[in-house]
Amino acid sequence: MSRPRNSSRVALRRIWARLGIPADYARTRRLIPQREAARLVAIGRAPDDGKIIRLAPRAAAGWRKMHAAAAHDGIVLLPLSGFRSVPRQARIIRRKLAAGRTLAEILRSVAAPGFSEHHTGRALDLGSPEHIELDAHFARTAAFRWLRRRAGEFGFRLSYPRGNPHGIAYEPWHWCWRSR
């Protein structure tokens, strides 16, 4: 992923300063900046709030093929979240701070603005009819077992397995399209 333009980096530094994100966050977490997608296409609606979920076109094509293959195998995959802008990422962190969570705790489950794979339009948070919560229990579902076996065939990879080098908690629901 290419680096954001200089003006974007300045804007990110301002957002980070307001949120209290350490200046060395990217280096210590071994994360690279994620540029926001320029083009997005709708892939459906979230089952919990009905919001339209969007992905970058090539990721959306991979999703459609993966979704159809899962259905063929008797597995229902539900998209819960896709593209997320930098300002939206900042709002998520502010909301969690306002709810009393510490920044360190938040950054174990939410990437700092500018570093979320959701910005690229290639990341999908997935669930199943029996499990739409974004928690580690998703790993106990047939949908997750199917994803572990087959997602790579469609260009998707689990971004945050247990013990990942980024200091982000295990996220069995978070899959990112990286092509094949």
C-alpha cells in the first residue's frame, strides 16, 4: 500500500494528537498506512443495522465468488462491515473513549485512523446467522471453519490471527482481500 500524501499525513497527525495516539504507533505496531479506496461498490446490507456495505470493486468480486461458494457448501456468510473512512475510524475511537475505555485497550481491537484495512475497501468483517457479534466466539462457527479452509481461494486472508505482530487482538471475523 502506498503512503498517504503529505497533506494526509499532517491531517492524520492532528487526528492522532486529538485522540492521544502515540506518534510511534505505526512503528511499534508494525503497521503501514492504508489509503482510502477511490472507488467502492455496494455488496449488501449489514444484518444488524441495515447500513449499506461497500468494498473496492476487485474485493467485491472476490467476495461475491466466496459468498456463492460458501452457499454452495451450505454455509451462510454475512457481511457485517466493509469500507470505513478515516473520520469514521476516529469517531469509533472517540465513542469508545467516551464510554470509559482506555486508549491502550481500544487500540488492541481498533486500528488507529489511517492504518485500518477497512480504509482500503478490501477488508470485511464477517459473521453468520447464528453469530453476528464481532468477538472471538465466531471462531467456533462452521462459517469460520469454512473461511479458514477456503477463503484463500478467493483472495481473502485472516488479518489478525492469534499472536499477530501488530498487537491487535485475535479477530476471527476480519478478512482482507489481497488477490490471489
